[in-house]
Amino acid sequence: MHRTTNHTPRSLRALVLDGHDHALGHVQRALEARAFSVLTATDGTRGVELLLEVLLDLDVLVVDLDLPHRDARSFADLIRRAGGERDLAIVVLAHDATAELRAELLAAGVDALVARSSGPDAAAEAAMQAVAARAGSGDDSAEGPPIEPEEAPSVAARWELSFGRWSLLAA
């Protein structure tokens, strides 16, 4: 007698934290269009509560750089340093995605920085890429430096053409 096993992949799970209701809804819909199950909050206090409730079930956290009551930096610190969580991908949304900010967030364990001007689809694509990178790496110490146009022009060009101005921090 042969047993069959259902290998239906589970949906990816995201927590989106954004102080702007309008932007939050757009990012949520863009993620749901890519088969993510999405939880949301509009401030850091509720965001921490949700994070603590569902941390082990999440694949990605998408967080506003300047979220009310707790910013993206403190979420990255809470997750990476205080919590020691390495599997959860972190994507940060910012109005001004500078090279200095990108370097700072990479050092804090953030996977991607997305300029708000790139739109919700760019945030959703960054989330997909960050989840895939985390799932494929298995060891954070093996991660390389941020992708820079000089180092990987074909990758940078592809992202520029596809998603506007967003930056993948780690491959």
C-alpha cells in the first residue's frame, strides 16, 4: 500500500508595519497578489505585539523606516540582536533610500531597502527576493556585501528597469 503525501506549499506570511494607512493598504494588496498572507499594523506598539505573537510563523517583515512609536532600526535590532532570529527577512520602506542608509540597515541585518517612490509592487518584489535569499542562504555569515552597480551591473540594471529605484541589500 502506497501513501500519498500532499506537498502543497504553504503561503508565505508577511507582517507589514506602516504609519500611512493608504500606503499600508497598497503594500498589503501587492503582497496578497503574490500569494502572501498578510497581517498589518500602523504603529510600532501594535507591531511589536503582532511580531511577538506570530514571529515563528512569519517569512518577512515589511516596515516603514519612520514608523510611529518604534522605527525600522529598532525592529531590526529587536529581531536580529535581541531575538537572534535569522530566518525572518526584513524589508524597510523609506522616503530617501541613500547609500549611507542602505549600509546602516545592512549592518543591522535588514535584507532590502525600498524607496517609497518605487511603489508597492517594488516592496512586494523585494519581499519575495528577500524571503528567497534567506531561505536559500541558510547561513547569514556567508552573505556578501550589498550589491552595488559597479560590482554587478547586470543585476543592478535589471532591478532599475523592473522596479525603479530600490536596492537589494544582500544577494
